[in-house]
Amino acid sequence: MTDSDDSINLRSYTDQIPFARHLGFEITKFEGGESELRYTARPEHLNTFDVTHGGAVMTMLDIAMAAAARSETPEIGVVTIEMKTTFMAPSVGPLIARGSLLHRTATMGFTEAKIYDAQERVCAHATGTFKYVKRRLPTGPASANAMRPPSTD
């Protein structure tokens, strides 16, 4: 992808997701059905065992899979329909998530992602199904558009 592409590119993808911005995810690959995100959990993102909280891990996997699904047609949005996660080892230190689009139909994307630690050990794995949706119109106080989530019909 290049900066001249429509509204989504490598630099702007996670900036458009407030929760990803809040957690500090950095996307480093967004092309050809593949994605890569980097993240180091802050102290407030750890669980009582001082490892990355499962909710942050699942969010990273979800965004990696969504990015992989969208990377071939970034002008079209996706919503998560189903996600299955397996936690395989504690997620500690700097983490890398790699997502892949396995199969696509006109309306659905089938994906997987893995999270690796600094030693390239797999910490978590997920599969997910995403529905392609048209991006919604801008909403908010200054907009004439009603606040409506994208349809999953």
C-alpha cells in the first residue's frame, strides 16, 4: 500500500480504531491478505500474573485478522462475526501478531492470526470470520447522519 491509496493505509489503519490507539498497537504490515501488528503491554494491561491480559491479546488477534481481511480492499470495512482463540503460552514482553486471509467470498472473509513473543514462540492463535460491510457515513453532533452501527444482515 502507498500513502496515495484511498482512506486507509499502513499509517492510518490503527489510528482509525480508538481502542487500538489506546492500547498502543502499531501496524507494520497491511497488504496482500496479510497483516502484522506490534505491541508491548503497559502495566495497566497486565493480569494478576503480570502477563498481558487475555482481553488485550484477543483484541490484538481480532485487529490482526480484520486488517488481513481488509488489506486487499481497504475501502470496505469488516465486522467480526465469529472468533475462536486458543491461549498457548503466557504473552510477555514485546508481542507481534501476524494475520492472514485464508479465504474470501463476496461477503465473508475467513482468517487466522498468531501472536509471537520476542523469542518467536507462539503465545496465542485465533481463527475468525468477518463480514464485509460498506463503511458507514460520518456521525456525531455535526453530522446529519443518525448513529447506526453497520448491518450484519
